[in-house]
Amino acid sequence: MLYASIKIKKILCIYIILIFLLSSASLAYSVSKTSKKPLIMIKSCLSDGDDEYDTPAFHINDKWVYKMSFNYESSVLKANGKIKDYTVLVESIEDNKYKTKITGSFSGNAGIFGLIPVGSTSGSVSGYAYVNKNDIAYIQFLINSKGKISGGAFSFNIDATMDLDPPWKYIDFPLKVGNKWRSYSDVTLKIHYKIKTLLGVVIKEDDYKKKFTIDEMLKCTKDHVEISTKAGTFKDALLIENETGSKIIINIWFSPSVGNMVKWVYKDVSGSDKIEFSMELTSFKYNSPPNTPKNPSPEDNAKDVDVETSLSWDGGDPDKNDVVTYDIYLGKSQNPSKIGSISKPSTQKRITFDLDDKLEYNTIYYWKVIAEDKNGRKSEGSLWCFTTEDNNSNNPPYTPSNPSPG
């Protein structure tokens, strides 16, 4: 019993990180009990070309549901099981951050050496995660877990708070192949837990606080990976892999059209503890913003453009059944006025807008396009410019002809 009392705080810390933090759809972690900071080695991937991926934009009621499985073994703790309908719901947007609600239920087997024999366990997970709106960096987790262990012979209740300072930016947007960045945060974890017998006798109640640091260099390598889950087939997934060697394996698939993780496989047998974790998207509700308008014609900074030109750009929307409205802005200043709109199906990638009037000669024009889907999601293109052709209406005299006398 004494041995278990000494170790139980550390065990519960590991439990929180594994079940809640790992499953909150973005953190890739392993916690070493012999080190003061966790090991985090992930590498996110992007395309083989010049594509860039902007920061995902969430709206209220966007939702992702996952199924998960986990297995953890050490000399002190053994736990394995499944988390059903783990749901992340965008509940509100407040002060430039998202408040996401977390719910789920779990079942499996667990036990603590010297304190609780291995037996069936079940319970629920609930709480909130706060995320920066501008870069999807994690600010804080507030998590509760409660349930039964060893066939109901024991019950537990855990409240945990995790603060990340600065907010942990695990991906640096916009993403592009070859990009590297430092992912850093000082983390403070606070836990209050209570374990009771079937008769309601409290056998352990305590508070625990731990600080550690996340500090790793990350790199993008590839995208456009096709992956299928119960939620569908996604051809735009970004594969995320670790760089720590064969004993720690991390594979994460992130889909821009989903705005979140699609699948995650994690395995760590690097030390005395063995950790295996996987999650897979089963359903989601996420309205992707339109593609950011790009590849303009006339090209940016183009010269000698015909005064009767039309305007074209690449557009579209990842959501197949959406409709996109493009607002076109054109003028002689760097704050051009809106001159018209055009609506096209989301599957149409190249958009052309015909101008009603002829442009002026030898004039610099500035223009941009703002795309908006039927759900109000917007993407704004860059400000482009071009210069029209000179006016060559002053023709040379006719060549003299028909001389007389001949």
C-alpha cells in the first residue's frame, strides 16, 4: 500500500495525459517517468509542390467525433480499453479564442499495483479546451473524468487543469513543404483526484502539480495523402510522423477539408513503459472556407495589359455541395472598390469575370477577390496590380504613292 501511495500521483498524471490530452485531437506526446520533460518529436507533412495551407477556421457547432483505443503497461499501472464517441464541439468563440467542449465515454481494463487489482473499468470524460483562433495554438485544458475500476469495486473522480504558456503552436501556418519551426511551451498540470471503495470509503484523495516543457523543431514534408475512415475518404490528408526512431512511432493524418485530425497511431516501447494509442474519425460537421483566390490573370505586376481584358483566378471550395460567391474589387488605388460579384459551384476551380467597361490606357490598376460560401465562410485573396497598354491611336502618315509624272 505504501508503494502504491508514493506512485499514485505520477500514475494519475500519466493517466490524464494519455486519456485526455492525447485524445484531444492534436497533441502528440509521450511522458517519461525518469525525465522532467516529455518527449515530443513530430514532423508534419505537406505537398511536393508549392501549395500552402492556411490556419483552419472554426465556427460554432463545428464537431468531430472519434473512436479510440489505448494500451498502457508499466511496473505500477496497467490499462487498456476504448473511448467511444469522443467528441470535440466548438461551443463558442470568445476573445479571439475557441472554447471547445469535450465529451466521451470509455471502457476497458485497469489496475494499480498494490492498490487496485486489474479489472474492468468504465467511465466518462468531459471538459473544455481553449484554442487560439489565429494559429490554433493550445492555451488551456479543463478536464474531468469519473468512473469505476475493478468491476465497480472502486470509483474515481479526477479534475485536471493544464495551462500552456506561451500557447502551444504545434503547427506553423501557412504550411508548406520544407517549412521548419520551433514548437515550444512551458506547461503546468494541476490535478485533484479521489478514489473510493464500493461502500464510499475514500482510500485516496490528494492534489498534484507538475511542470514540464515542450520544445521541439518540426518540419513539413508531404501532403495529398489518401486515407479512408468511417467518416469517409479524404484525399487531402497531411501525414505527420515522428523522427525519434523505431521504438517511438507516431503517424497522424490531418485533413484541411476536415479541419482536424482524421487518424492517429502512436506507439512507444522506448523505455520500461509500453504505450499504444490510436484514434480514428467516425463523423464530423465542419464547413471548410472557400479556397483562397490565387493565380490571377492578368498576373500580378503584369505590364501592357489589354484595356478590354477580363479577370481570372483559381477558386473553388473543398465542400463539394457548396456554392461560392466571389466579390471583385478593382480600382486605381490600393483600396479598390467593389465592382461586382459572381457565384459558381464549389467544384469550379477556374473563375473568370468579364468587365463591363473598357479600362483606361497606361494606368495602374489594383484588384482583389473575396470568396464567400453559402454558410458565410470567407477567404480573401492578395492585392494584385497590373498596368494597361499605351494608347497608340496616333498612327503614322500614309506612305507616299502614285507619283506624277510616273
